[in-house]
Amino acid sequence: MRTSMLPSMILKSARTFLATAIVVAVMSAGVAGAAPTPLFSASPGSLAKRFSAEQTGRVVVGLRRGMSASALSAAEQLGGETVSTVARGGFAVVEPPAGVSAEQFAQQIAGTRGVRYAQPERVVWAAEVLPPTDSDYQSDQWNLKAIGFPAAWDFALGDGVKVAVLDTGIMDTHHEFAGRTIIGTNTIDPGASWRDDFGHGTHVAGIIAATMNNGVGITGIAPHATLMAGKVLDSDGAGTDSSLAEGLYWAADNGADVINMSITSFEYSPALEEACAYARAKGCLIVAAAGNENANRVGYPAVFPGVISVGAIEQTISAPPFRRAVFSNLGYELDIAAPGVAINSSIFNPSNPLATGQYMPWNGTSMASPHVAGVLALTRELNPTLSRDVVEQVLMQRAQDLGDAGRDQFFGMGMVRADEMVKPIAPITPADVDKDIPGLPLAAMVASSVDGTLDSVSDADDVYEVHVLAGSALTCTLTADPGTDFRLELFSRTATSTEATPVASSVGGVATYLPAASGSVFVRVRAITGSGAYSLAYGTEYTPDPDDEIPGTAAASTVLTGTLDRAGDFDDVYAVHLEAGQGITVGLTSVDHSDFDLLLYSPEAESVNSMTGLVAWSGNDMGIPEELSFSAMEAGTYYLDAKAYVGGGQYTLTYKTGNASKLSISGPSTCAWSGSATVSGNLSSSTGVGLAHRIVHVWASTDYTSSDPHWSIVSASYTDLTGHWQTSVNPKRKTWYVAQFSGDSIAASDPYPYSESVAKIITPRAYLTRPTVPRTAYRNRSWTSYGYLRPKHTTGLHSVKISCYRYENKKWVKRRTYYALNYYASPYTTKYKRKMSLPYSGKWKLVASVTGNTTHVATNSYPRYVTVK
């Protein structure tokens, strides 16, 4: 499940979403008979995460080349304050003015001159570390034996290779790093120490490069590699997309051969994608954790092009010897797998910072990713000039296939093999690489031009690869020496050779191409006649589509098709007019290996990047069509949003409007504790015609007024021919009941949309037994009286009152009052007792009572009679 279930939008197949959201949609209380309060709400870690993710309140602003000053000036004129600028990444972090949210400020500045994109700064996290569950685990580094050690160490130890660990830092005082030179920086708190203050980065670094033969602890995969500590996460394991992006630029500019990111987020960041493309263009091999949510998707940055995404596997005691770890994310974006369960490594414990030799076995894709990074360090030592693309290709080819033949969604291409990756690899010279696709990589956000020479006889082609974001147009300008005929051709990301048909071309001059999705664009400079030098200038410019945001485009028909891409164009918004009481039923299907969601916003909504105005949504798992129904409370323009959650491709959106439905509920305000109460109501069209043979569910909540109420279905019943429904409930404490009609399928010929009733409150009477008395009572002689109270009450005085009445002059007169002590509580029962005595002889009546509270109404027991002698 991805979202918590609440009656206002009960999805036929939904899911919870394990995440790190701190934004909670708080639902105000509702009472029976009052105007209904929508019960659609998001609990921590569910829908609030989907839209708010976790944000810092600041905005990442992409800057156009040569226009950064005007863009930042415009931001300041809007009241923003520039916090930092990352020139290499072409972006700045801006603090919005007081009272303006990050989403609002991003919208205000997005269309400003000089701005390429504007997006709220997102929080990224160290991939969650899960403790091992096997108490008999022995720290023998089974993980290294599984992937081909110690045999691989006969060929390489990582000498001369730099591995950047972008994480929480590395504690260099640990035994495993003592005396080692570690290069470090801190991008989450510039100027502060890069050393670890959380523990996660030290564990990851130990897997990669813990010292060999030091007589203690463990051995790293590449023990002679030089570590680079990029502290991009704070002491809680949290950072931002901008701090991670800056860490990537730092690592690439300081000569990192391999970069490891045991970090995940489910929110796309253009700044982070461009940083990955920059590091790749610098020749870095980039490895990232797939994530630990057991989800049908791989997190960012692992899904970015050219980043090696790593899932986790564990060892078994029976065939097959390895299996996917239950927490590891899966999907066809997964590249490779590595050990990720019970991985023993070095740790830094913030609660014991002076300890220098601590170790602990941890689980997670955080532990799997550095296995691959370490193996790549061995490969890079043996093949320092081999192209990045060739190394990545060989890594996949030489993996140990564990699942279906070839790539599958559970293991990618299989388990990494260190012993295979230290075997010889046939070199490919740069002269061969630039002859055809994919060519030589260029970092579009850093270099704006590249120079070269061609000869139409001996060297007629230079091919380049430029990474372009969806929605951005790539413009290339070619100038060449006089007397030459050099031509320019652009190829889409699907092209495998320059024999394909180009998507744009020119004879000299300018060629422009706007790709439909993020990815590589291949640029070919071709010499037709002559020889000489040329200069190729290139750059990108983002042009947002009008359907990306409210007000979107008017729905031209009831069947709409389009394409989406989570890495770029991830929203298509359609405007639909509804009259008051009119219903709408919508369905959405998408291609395989993509996960698109469906949302509906009310007329007061201003952005599809906010929960404000969101009235209905559907977020089923990959492969399950989306469907929602809604009845308009007011006339106006509503907004349908098809949103890419994972992947990209084509979709079909179908909707119907027309009918509306109304649902009522009634019942008693109280009943006996755990007794039966009948609730009933009517389901009808907006004109009052009963809707027969429909299913009505009744949902119950005992914490309706909390910020995160829990709901559960307690009954389901069919409406009769008049639309009437009826069922029984058994409240054990104050309970809110809501009736809910899920709506008819969009495939129905005459569908009625979703509707729900107001809340009906039923508060039971407490069950209170009569106080006990002795068979023979004597005045002023004490005894212990006891009884039972349901539901359970807190142990202590003054919960149950015992009133004692004496029969005098033909009437009962209260003569004494006792308060009983609750001394035992079972899940539903409290036992009360009180030592008491009666001062006069005669006939007495004892009555126990409790006052009303939030659980039950005030209740009296039946009387107990006793004759005192």
C-alpha cells in the first residue's frame, strides 16, 4: 500500500508509502448533523510525502548561462535572499521572503528571465539501515567470499584509485583508517568538519576500503584505495538535493574515479540530475543505493541515466544460495545486486565518540552499493584509461545471473563478481569512441563549446553525447574553417548508430532539438569535404509546457492521450467544468514499467505541487489502472492531473460526467456497552431517486479528532430497491461512523460517483455491575465491596462512586458516599473495590455510578439491597 486508507477516498487497491515526510494534513473534527468535514487526510509518511516530500523551505533555482546576475536580482526583488550559489552546477539556493512558501516562490520566479527551473529544495536521506535479525550471526564477512574474494586481491587492491563516499562523512580516527590520507569537504554545513557524526558514512567507507592486515576488524574490498569524504548529510543522516549535487561537483573536480551514494529520495531534482551528468562527463563511475522500501521503484539518484543502481541480496542456507533482500527496492531500472544483509563494517557511534575500533553488522542497500563501488575501484586500477561506458557494460556482462535470464526487476543483471572484474578487458581507444554513438560525453551545464578537427578522408566524424532534461531544447551551433563543408546532425536517445535518421540537421549554422523525455542527445559533426578545425557551441533552454500546471489545458474530449516522464515532464493538467451536484468518474492507464497517478483538484487550487484543493486521488501500484469518482459540491472548473510517479511513457485518460449521488446516515446516540446499535441511511441520486443494489461500507474511528485518525471497515451492506441500507455496529467506546459509497465503475453505462455521509457519533453506556455486599451486615463493621466496569478505566481513585441510601420515612435518603479504587484492568474491564461500612441498622440501597467522559456516557448500576443489623 502507498497511502493510508481514509473514507473520503477509499482506493480499490492502494498502498502505504514508507518515507520521511514531516508534513501532516490535519483534519478538523466533525459532528453528526453538521456540515461534513472531508475525511481525506494524509498521515505522516503517506500522501503528504508524495506532494510535499520533505522540504527545507528554500528554493533551488537553475540559472541560465551568462544570466545568473539578472535571475538572482529578480529573486531579490521578489523578496528572496540568495543563500548559496554553485557555479559549476548552474544553480543557486534562495530563501523565500517571510510568509511565502517554497512552492509559491518557485512558481513566482519560474518564468523569470535567466531562470532555467525553480523547485523547492528537497531533503535526501542516507538509505535506512536495518539491523540484522539473526542473533547467531557471525561476523566472518560472508559478503566478500560471495563475490569472489580473496581471489580478486591477487590482481588488484585499489592502488592509485580515488573513491568518493558522499554520505555523513568518515571518522578517520577509526582503526580501519588510521594513518590513511582522506580528502574531505562539507557541503551540508560549509566550513565545518567533514568527519562523521552519525556513523553511516564510516560503515560504507569500511566496506569499500577498510585497511588490510592491520590485525583488527575487517578488510575492505579495495583496501589501498584513496578515500574522499564528501559530507553531504548531517548528524541525523539528512541532507538536501543541493548539498548532494555540490558534493558530486566537488568529487568530480577533485579527481574521483568512483563515487558512491548510499542515499535515496523519491523526489526528482533537476539540480541533482545535472550534477550526475557532470560527474559522468568527467569520467566518474557513479554508484547509488536502490532504496529499502520494498517498493516497485528505484529511488533517486540511482535511477538517473549513467548511475549504477544497486539492490541488496542475502545469503540463504538452502538452494538457491542467494535471494533478494526483502527490503530491497525492485524494478527494471535496477542495474545490479550485491550483498546487503548482515554486512559487518566499521562504525562511529556518536554516543561513544572516543571509541576507535567499533564494528557492527548492518542491513540495507546502503551496504550493497559500496560493494559495487569497491569492485569498480579494483577494475579502475587495472584499467585506468578504459572508458566509463565500457567499464559499466563489462560490469553488467560479468555479473552472476541470479533471476530470470538477463536483466530482471529483482536482481538487475545479477550479483557483482569481483573475481570476474579483475580479468583483462579489451581496451577501446578514444579514436574509436568518437566515431559513432554514444561518442564522447559533454557536460552541458559546464562547457558551452568544444573544438575539434576533421578530415573528410581520414577522420570524417566526431560524435558527442549531451544529457538533456525533458522540456529543454538543445541548440548546437557549428562554425568551421573556410573551404570546408562540415555538417551538423542530432540524434535522439533511442539511436544506436549514426546510420539512423537524424532528428535535426543543418549544413553549418544551427540545429535545435526538443526531446520528449530526459536522456542523451547525440551530436554528430561530419566532414563532407575538406579538412580543418571547427568549434561546436551548445546549450539548453527549458520551455515549460502549458499543461504542466494549473490552469492546464481544456479537456478536448472524454478520451485523452499523452506522454509523461518522471525525470522531466511529469504532469499533464486538464481543465473540466462541473456543475454543483454533478459527478465525474475518471480512469487512467499507462504503459508497462511506468507508474502514473491520477489527481483531481477543486476550483480554488493553485498548483498541482500542493495538497491545497486536492479533493480526490488514485495511487495504485505499477500495472494497476487508476480510477476515481467525485461529486462536485460547487460549480466551477476542476483540474485533472495525470502525474508520473515512476518511469515514463504513454497514457490514456478517460472520464465521464453527469450523475451525482447523496448518502445519509442515522442511528442512536447511545447504546449498551458492546451492545448492538442499528445504523441506516439512504443512497440516492441528486434528484432523490434511490440507487438500488449498491454496496455501502460503514467505516469506524475512535480517534476521529486526532491529527492522524485510524479508520477501519466494520460492515458492508447492499441498498434495497429504494436505496435504503441498514446494518448493525457494536461500539465499545465513543465511535464515529461514516457511510461511504465507492461509486460505480467507469465502465458502467450510467455511473454514479463516490459519496460519503457525515459522521454519526454513538457513545455507549458504561457496563457497571452492582457493588457486592456481605450476606449479613452489621452497623459500623466494615467489608470490602467490589464490582466491574467496562470499558477499561485508568487505575486510581474517584473513577467509580458508590452511593449508599437508607430507607427512612418511606423514602430513600443518601447517607454515605464512597469512591472506589480501580486495582485491575484487562483490555476491556476495570475491577473496582472499596472498604466500606454503614453506620445505622435498617434497609440500605447501594448504587455504583460513573460520570460521562470521552469514552462513554454517564451510567448507574442496578441497585444492591442489604439489611444492616
